[in-house]
Amino acid sequence: MKLPADAIQRDDVEIVAHASVEDLRGHIVIGTLPVQLAAECGEYWHLEIDVPAEYRGRELTIADMERFGCTLTCYTVQKCTTDASQHEESNQKG
């Protein structure tokens, strides 16, 4: 999905620079998050963009994001109910 600039500029959109689990839980989130935080979102739209090296580490404008081909992809992220030790045990049996 192409980046919907009008959606990001709406009045009902809250921009959070450093989100906590409480900020994310159950909400529709657009951005780039570590997987453990994405799993807390009600709906997670990952902002996919290939940023040239000379633009990394700086704030990008919507025009920059469009120029670099920014897209949004919805992901379902769910924490597994098993832990690594259970996974390792099942691999050793098989």
C-alpha cells in the first residue's frame, strides 16, 4: 500500500517518538517497531522504506518518504506460547 500522506496528517493521529507497551496495546500503529512491541498492537502497519545512506539518521519529510518509495504493509505479529527450550527439545526428538 502506498503511503497515505493524508492519513498521517489527520488530527486524530498521535505521533509518539518512543512508544511504551501501554501506548501501543490495542491501537492501530504505523511505524517501525521491534517485534516484541509490534505484538502488542491491535493492528500493526510497518513503514517499509529503503533510505539512502546520506539520509539515514535524520527526520524525513513526507515528500522524502514518497521519493524513496515508502509503503505500508500490515503484519500480524503474535508472541508464541512456547519458549526456546521447548522448541529445542522438540528438534532433538525429531
